[in-house]
Amino acid sequence: AWKKFTPKGFTTPEEFEKECVRHIETTLARSLYNCDEFATYAGTALAFRDRLVLDWNKTQQNQTFADQKRVYYLSLEFLMGRALDNAMLNVGMKDVAAKGLSELGFRMEDIVSQEHDAALGNGGLGRLAACFLDSLASLNYPAWGYGLRYRYGIFKQEIVDGYQVEVPDYWLDFNPWEFARHDITVDIQFYGHVSKYQDDNGTSISVWEGGEIVQAVAYDVPVPGYQTENTNNLRLWASKAASGEFDFQKFNSGEYESSVADQQRAETISAVLYPNDNLERGKELRLKQQYFWCAASLYDIVRRFKKTKRSWKDFPTQVAIQLNDTHPTLAIPELQRILVDQEGLDWEEAWSIVSKTFGYTNHTVLPEALEKWSVPLFQHLLPRHLQIIYDINLNFLHYVERTFPKDRDMLSRVSIIEESNPKMIRMAFLALIGSHKVNGVAELHSDLIKTTIFKDFVKVFGPDKFTNVTNGITPRRWLHQANPRLSELIASKLGGHEFLKDLTLLHKLENYVDDKEFRKEFQEIKYANKVRLAKHIKEANGVSVNPSALFDVQVKRIHEYKRQQLNIFGVIHRYLAIKAMSPEERKKLVPRVSIFGGKAAPGYWMAKTVIHLINQVGKVVNNDKDVGDALKVIFLEDYNVSKAEIITPASDISEHISTAGTEASGTSNMKFCLNGGLIIGTCDGANIEITREIGENNIFLFGNLAEDVEDLRHSHLYGTYTLDSSLQAVFDAISDGMFGDASHFSALVNGIVEHGDYYLVSDDFASYCKTQDLIDEAYKNQEEWWTKCITTVARMGFFSSDRCIDEYAEMIWNVEPLPPKQEQ
Ligand code: 26Q
């Protein structure tokens, strides 16, 4: 008999080296002679990939045979960042590999940084999807992610003369983490028309005919869990010309160019990630992306379900599909179409299955971010889906009419179709009507959607359809990987790394708040992280910053509602104050480094102006001899996940200062706190729950409340209003040309002074500056400061994405974990 083969990967540095070198010499066909850092990265990645693949295959087999409910997370964005470091830590072999690498003459840090970020996302929404995959895998949930394999991820940002310049992010040159499945393809139809036929029983059936076909090809990415064999799958679809469509006639008759052009047109669908964050732009290509990806994913899910030979009514007990915002809403009419047109179910039966299968997560209440598509565009691209949406709407409106016969206006308010010119499809309404649960991403936000955009729907469906799942972050990447020394320090006090699987265990750290030794080490770690960031700033910006200064960080997408303008106006205010001081007074100041980072959507002119102003202020302040260390202003180029891993552990204060009621949750606020930084923030999004967990004494809150925003906006437009005098002084400095040509910034200033100050910068400015002064005072009292930091870390347990995923599993998906099979 054959002995059972149990794959065992390397366990010693020598074994690792052997594997790494084998891959360099054979898989990559390179000689060890000219083995540079990149080749070594590739060898290392392939050595770890081998281990993942075995677990991955086993997991998928296990999931197939287990025959239990699975979760599908549909997201147009997965902002994964780098994979190698994460894989090494999950397997628990990073130290072994580091030793092996050093024997080969390399430093782990240099090797890890060779990897290109997988930047298939804009910001919070995409990174949330990545954290969720990590938690789903680590908690052994049978779950798949479905997304698009963009050839170009989010653009790379360069700063040239203070302006943002976008550079394409071609990231697929060498990607060891994906597996092309050329045998798993789906033909996707576009355009064409709908014909009606009678079947043998005389019932009419609709058939979508004509148009063009594009092929979807699956690319699979393994998603390893932390210290479990469980390795889930992320399936990304790439577009390709369908074989029948590639015109060989043309090809042979010398029209080579136009036949290649057809091919390229098909590949355009998955070519590029739309770089808008919280702003919807109704472009046809975006709608094509959405349908392409939804249709391919659903075909795949349905195919898998059909293999179980179960009856259709079991579909919602076997399949849970979560919609990450409205971007995958087309999955709803698509499943209805499959069930009715292709599988022959009657409408009611099909709709009951559809509406039990989907859950919808809302991430915004900003009106400019709510997705709408024009009916004529839809008619052209997806004629059958438009009919289905009209039928869904009709049934829904009948129901509303019966339930609320007296409220005639209700019908037009809740209709999926907006009666504008052209008519528009409101995707959020379709997502809500087609799902069994709708959730917001923080308590305030989940309350707000019930009283604003979905108010009428609470009446129609009742409040129980709506729920909250406060966002979370994975402690594996955002503590263990980004801040290994802090992770080790915590482990040394808590007796191991269990807290990385159950973050609530952090509360035990409160026992060490007054422990002298612990406090000292905690401070040393923060300092070392700041030294590392200072080194990066020196290399990237050429500016020397003092690591003992207070590091004040705001890194996130640039958006008016996030109010980087409030921050930079505050910086100018500080600069003016410093200029007015005597040298003796300046010496008493807490030195500060204001660090900004983030991308502006390429067409978002105001956001680009903010970037320009920050850089202009930096140029003046950083070269002003009067100021010295008292203030430095840094804009870090190309903020992304791997930069966040350096920046997050190095902050003393981070800024989460959106106009109250505009930021759905925010997740970087959680990352900074978990890494022992304090935050200055408004009463918005998850800041409110962070305050509740860590205590009001440990956070610097300021500004107006969400409930007052409407009145404040009104009084700007119709009341009398005098601008705060210190903000006026800031505007005067800008107008005087202190930061270069003032005309560059006039729109930014006028938006506040003349055009209603929609984001209430002037209303919050005084309270913001006052709170910044409080921070300076608090920092002077170092003992108290570190108490706040340590207490904050100890109380962050709630914000693990593991907690979040367990809540989704219980309240929305009704799925159980599936632990990996023990080897016999
Ligand atoms: C829509 C249509 C067309 C083109 C682009 C888009 C689009 C793309 C990305 C619309 C929105 C987004 C991204 C939104 C986003 O990141 N929202 C953030 O989600 C986080 C996770 O829940 C929250 O923490 C943030 O508060 C929220 O802003």
C-alpha cells in the first residue's frame, strides 16, 4: 500500500534557501550569479506560494464536499496591497525565511519591498473588502470574493511642481499570486434586443438575442488565513475577445489591424479601475464592467449550485451574496433573468429566491456618490435587464400602493425609476428592494440612512430590514505585520499571539498602563517607527524632520467632505502664529510635523487644488529659517497600502475631521488607534464608537454635530454670517501671495466665503484650532500622553474585522465556519 503523502513545506532556513534557489534557477531560469533583490523576492514568493497552493486545494475540496452554505462577496475593489509578508506571517515562517535570506546576503525588508502592491481599489471600500477576505479565511468561513482583474490598478501619483500627476499602474508584469484558469470562461452578452416567443404551453418567454459576446476568463488568487490551513479563493475576471468573435476572416484577408482592434476593444472592459472615490460618473464602460463581472460571477455561482442537484428553493440556503455598495446591483436582475428566462421558474418563485439571497451594504449618503444610470443607456446595453427592472419596480409599486393608498407622492419617491429627463435608474433602491438585509457601516451612518435616503423604505419594509455592522480592520496586517515590535511587546505581556485571533484580549493590557518597563518599551517602539518614517520622508521629499516632534498625520483620499482644507488652513494659522512669536517663545513650542497623503480623482479639480496648496505651504514653511523644527509640512507622494504600513505605526495624532454626517465610517481611524496613536476627529462615522470604547478622555473631538449641519448650511445661504477672524487672517495670507499665485487658490477660498461653505469649514475652524492647542498641551504632559495611548490600544478590541465578519455571518448570511479537515 502507498503511504499517505502529507505535504510538508520547509521548516528550516536551509530548506527554505533550497526552495528559494530552486525557483530562481528553474522556475525563473536565472543564474545565481546575477541574483538581485527582485529575483530573490520572486524565489521567496514562489517558495511560499507552493505551501499556500496545497492548503488552498485542500480547502476548496473540503468546501465542495461539505455541502454547506457559502458566502460570495461581490466587490469591484479589493485593495490587497502586498501578499508575501502576509503569507509568511500567516504560515508562521517569516523568521525562518529571514534567516535563510540573510545567509543568501539579503535583508528581509528589502526583499519584501520588491513586491508591487495589488492596488485594485480606491480607498476605504476596497481596503474593507481586503480586510474581510482576511477575516473570512482566518475564521474558516467558506467564502469567495469575486472581482475584476484590472490590468491597471489605481494610478500612481507623482507630485511635480506641487501638482498631482497621474501615472498608469501596470502591475501584472510578474504576479506569482494569481493562477489563470483558461478553462474557466463565461460568455457575456451585450447590446442586442429582446424577442418574445410562445413556448409549447403557450406561455410567453423573452429571449435576449443578437449583440456581441465578450469572454470572461477566471484568475484565482489564494487568500490564506492566519494560522489555519484554510485558504479561500478570490476570483477575478479578465475580459477577452470571445473565440467566435475574433474575426479570422478579417485576419486572413489582410485586415489584421482591425481584427486586433476588435480584440483590444473586448479587453478594454477589464483594463482599468475607475479612480473615483465617493463620486459616481455615469460612463458606459463602467456599466459594462459592472455587468460583465456580475454576469460572470453569477454564472459561476449558479453552475456550482447546480452541481449539488438541489432544488431551486434551496438556493438561498446554500448561497449568500453580499453586495459591496451598489456597484454589483446588476446581480439582482441578472439572477432573476437566469431563473426566469433560462431555468423557467415563474416570476414570483424566482423573485422570492433572489430577494432571500442578497444582502446590500451601503457606504455613503453623499448625494453625488449615489449611483444612477440613464434608462436609454441601459436600454441600449442591457435591454432585457431593463425590462426586468421595470417589472421589479411595477410589482414593488403595486405593493406600496396597496399598503399606503393615501400617500400618492410615496410612489414617485420610492420608484426605482427617477422621472427625470432622461429617466434614471436608482441603483440603491434596486439593491435595497432586491435584498433581505441592508446595512450601514457604523452606527451613526446606519441611523442616518434610515432617516434620509431610505426613510420611505423603513415604512414600506419595516425597520428590521435595516441593520448596522460597524466596520473593522484585520489586526494581522494592521498590527502584527505593520508594527511587529508592538505585536511582540503585546504578546510578551499577554502570553502569546492569541490576541491576533481574538482582539478583545487586548483589554488585558490595561494592567500594564502603569508598568514602567512596559511604558518605556511602548514609547521606544513609537519612536523607532517615527525614525523609520522620518527616513522615508528624507528620501522621498528631501526634508529632514525631527522624530521627537509630534507627528500629525492625515492620509486618505483627498475629498472636500474629508476636509484636508481645514487641516491645511489650521497649519497656516499655526505658521502665522509662529511668525509672530519671539525666538524664546518659539523654543517653548511642541515641534510638529504635519504629514499629508492621498490621491485626488483625476477629474476632481478642487481636490487637486488642495494638494497644490499643501505643497505650496510646505515649500514656504519648510524653508523658513524662523520656523526651524517648530513646524514642517510634508505631502507624501502616492499613498497606498504599503505606505500606510509605514505611516500608521508612526503617528502621534491622526486627523479624521469630515463634516459631521458625511463619512460613513472611516477605517484608518481604527488603524491609528490600534497602533498607539491618538486621534483628532469630528463626531462622525466610527469616531463616535471609538470614543465610546476608549473613553472621551482619550480622543480629541471637536466641531458641530450631524444634527446641526442642515441648519448651519441654511444660515450660510440665507442668514448673516461673519467669518472667524483667524480664518480671515489665513485667507488674507493666501490672497497676499504668501504661498504663491493667489489666483490658484481663489476657488477654494471662495467656496467658503462666497458660496455657502457647504462643508462647514468656517463653522468648525475655531473649535479645530482650539483642539489642536489642547493637543500641544497634552503632549507636553508626556506621562499622561502615554497613558492615553496605551489605554487606547487596550480598548480597540471591538474594531477587528473578525468581529465584523461574525456579525455578518450571524445576522445577514446565516453561515457557519467550516474548520479545515484534520489530517489522518
Ligand atoms: C461609483 C460609480 C462610478 C465610479 C465610481 C464609483 C465609486 C467608487 C468607489 C463610488 C464609491 C467608491 C468608494 C467609496 C468608499 O470608499 N467609501 C468608504 O467606504 C469605507 C468602508 O465602508 C468607509 O469607511 C468610508 O467612510 C467610505 O467613505
